[in-house]
Amino acid sequence: MNSLSPRHIAELLRAISSDRYEELPVPPDDGGERELIQALNRIHRDRQEHLRGAEARNRLIIDSTPVAICITNADGLYEYVNPRYRQLTGYSAEELLGRSFLTVVPPAEQANLKHLHDEFMGQRYELAGQWEIVTRSGRTVPILASAAYIVDGDGRPKKITFVVDISEIRDTQARLEAEIEERRRLEQMREEVERVMRHDLRNPIDGIRTAADYLLQEDLDDRSAEFVRLMYDAAARARTRIDNSLAYTRMQRGEYEIRRERVNGVQLVRDALASVEETRAAFRVEVVPWYRDRPLSEVFDVEIWGENGFLTDAVTNLVRNAIEASGEGDTISVVVDDTLTMPDGKPAVTVSVLNPADVPAEIRDTLFDAYVTHGKSGGTGLGTYTARLVATAHGGDIVVDTGQGTGTTMRLIVPRGRPGEIAS
């Protein structure tokens, strides 16, 4: 046992852990030294078997990965290339192993890449970037490469490089850019068609409005005068909607700039309710307006800085939707409140429309999408969609609370400050 002192045993164990161990000859005697050497040799063999198994598993993972991987030594010579790397470069393993990685580097870049390799091996930093390689057939392929410094099982420093072919990404990007350009062209064409349609529609509508205005100058009986006024108002509303259609398109793209003016939120609600009066009467529901917790009155003045026509349209659409979703005898509340704030803490005005019916479950997730409607024979599905466009164009939003069996609240939220305050 003198030849295997505790210090010697410790050195042998360190050699096993660092793969520098060479198996010792087993002495013929049956003493403790024989058993100890057998144990050390067995530990070494078990470790080698474990390492071979781990290496095989790692190699299987690397071989099956869709990313091209290569390992080069400090001199830049290939020591391993996985199947995807061979497929990408067009070379076989036999053609690459033992040769320089510059085999696949364009001649003009070889000096630069060799310098980067030597610098990388000396400083051991992460290296990533876009380069080009030349395949065996001479085709140039753009790649994204990322390299890492490793020390292999043999204790020597090496570089493992992960390579991704980005030619497909570039092709996809080119296709997307072409598609975007085509959609832009079609959008311009659509806008031109809409412009012509708006022009062609304005003429007959303006004719109706002019004729109605002329008739109102005549000595008509009350019933006829009321009918002509309704005709004039309908033509005026149609003309406004035609004029606004381009603005809504620009809102969709986030390009519309609100022309801010001082609007009385109370009067805005009164105007919206007046415009849905016929619908309210047809559905036999009651609409009750409130300012906070008090009945709405013209004596209240709630300041909003926005575009009156669009805000009125937004509230009108929300109230009309609530009416059409209600049953005969239901009561709808419209509440104006100027005590709340925006998410950023700035003052806000809210107009909340409450009706006793829940939004149907099948359209809750798409409620603010265009053309979504439910149970309305004449519905366009644009009411909530355009209302949210108006809200977001004003720097606000519309939130909905529904689905608890207690009805639905649609809340239009817009900032109430002056233009400079809203933009800041």
C-alpha cells in the first residue's frame, strides 16, 4: 500500500475526473491494493462509458437539429459538421473535416474572417453577424452566424458556430414588401373609386336638399312642412355621411387629425338623442339622459375639445345599438360624467350607455370589428366599429361591460382638456 499513498490516490481521482487517467495494471496479489486499483479502473471505465453515452446523445441532438452547426479548432480547421451544415454548404463530411473553415468563405472576405477567428479564439467573446458563404456548387448564400467559445473533452479550445440560411427570410421579406406595395396601390385605387362615388352621390342628394329648402319657403300646411323638413334633414345627414366616409378611412389608418373645437358634452348627448328619436319610438323603449346622478339639463356645460360631428355620431351609434338590442318597455340610461380620468391620469369625459340586455356571447370578442351584428335584419355592423374609431382618433377609447346577466354598459371615454393639454 506504500505505492498508493493518500496523496497518490487523490491525484489518480483528479486524473479520472479530467480524463487524464490511464488504467493501472492490477497486481496479482489479493491484498487491498489490488482491490483499490480495480476500483479506480472501474470508476474510470464507468466515467468513460457515461461520457460516451452523453456524447452520443449530444451528437444525436446536434445531428437532428434544423440549424447548421460546425466545430472548428483553434487553427480554424473543421472537426465536426452536422448534416444540416453539409446540406447548406453542399460538401460532404470527408471534404470538410480537417480543412479550414475558409473553404466556404468568399475569397474577398477570407482575410477578414481569419482575423475575426483568431481574435475570437484569443479573447473568447461571443461572435454573431451576417455574412455570406459559397457552396460547393459556387452559389452564394447569405447567412446569420453565431459562434461560442468552448473547451472540448480533450481540453483544447474550440469554436462552435450555429448557422442559419437567411436567403428564405430575404425572399419572404421581398414578397411581403411587394405585397405591401400592391395593397398600397389597391388602396389608392379604392380611394379613387370612393372619391368618384362620393362625387356622384352628392349631386342627387344636394338636389333633394335644395328642392326641400325651396319648398320650405312656400306656404305649406303644418303636416307638409314637417314632411319636407324630415326630407331636408335626411338629405343633410346623407351628405354629411358621404363627406365623412373619407375621414373614417383615414381614421382606420391612424392618419386623421382631429380638428378640435369646444364641444358641450351635454348638448352633444341631447343632439344624439334627438337623432335616434324615431328609432326609440319604433322600438317603444325609454331613453333617460343623466349628468352624473342628476337628470340631464341644458344648464349643465361639460367641456370637451374634439370634433363635434364625429363625437355626436359616436354617441348616436352607441344609443341606437342599445335601443335595437332592447325589448319593448325597457329603459336605457345615457350618463355624462366629467369626474373620471384617462389611464394616464388626465381628466376625461365619459358618455355611458346602459341597456338591460347582455351582448350575445357569440359576438363579444368581435364586438368592435367591422360588419359584426346580431339579430338585426337591417344592421350593418358598423355602429360600434365607427364609434371606437372616433374615440381612438380623439385619444380615447370605448370599453364594454357585459355578460353578467345585468345588462350592458358601453362607455365612450375621451380626454377633456384643451388641444395643447391633450397633446402634452
